[in-house]
Amino acid sequence: MGLVPRPAEPGVPRPAEPGVPRTAHAIAAALAPGREGPFLEELLAAQAGDEQLAVMDRWHLRAVADTRRTDADRARAAALRTGERAGVRPLDAVLAALGGAR
């Protein structure tokens, strides 16, 4: 009952959606270090209009995810990436193997 959101009634403004605004500056600022450059390069390379909007949508999701990561998430991801946990293959090696299988 309370789990199903009610549609907005006409004339009643919806509350602002929390998170990262869908602007190039906000997305770039919210991205994890090292991701801002690739985002801006991809955005500048895209044609104005739908192609740029698609780039913004794709990177907006990454920016939202980056802002919600905790220090524990970062430590876990770093351990997976380097293979520092016993019996865990480094994520980079797995991704490289998958990329070579195409």
C-alpha cells in the first residue's frame, strides 16, 4: 500500500530528486577521480543533440554511483582489482581475458 508511489496531482510540484543534476559540470564534479577526463572527451566528441544526451545519461548513472560509494566499497573494489584476496584473480586480468575472447 505505502510502497506504491502515488502519481503527482496536477498543480502540485514534485519534490526535487536527490542526487546529481543532469548537467555536464555536475556530472564531471561527481565522477570519481580519473573519470572526469574521459567523460568530457566523450561529451565533446558527441554530435550535438541526441548523441550528447545519450552520453550525459550514461555518465550520469556513473556519477550517481560514484557519489554513493563508501570507503568500504572502495576498499573492496581495490582488493578485487588487484587480486589481494586469497583465491581471487585480479579484476584487470579477468577483464583483459574477456576482452581477448571477443
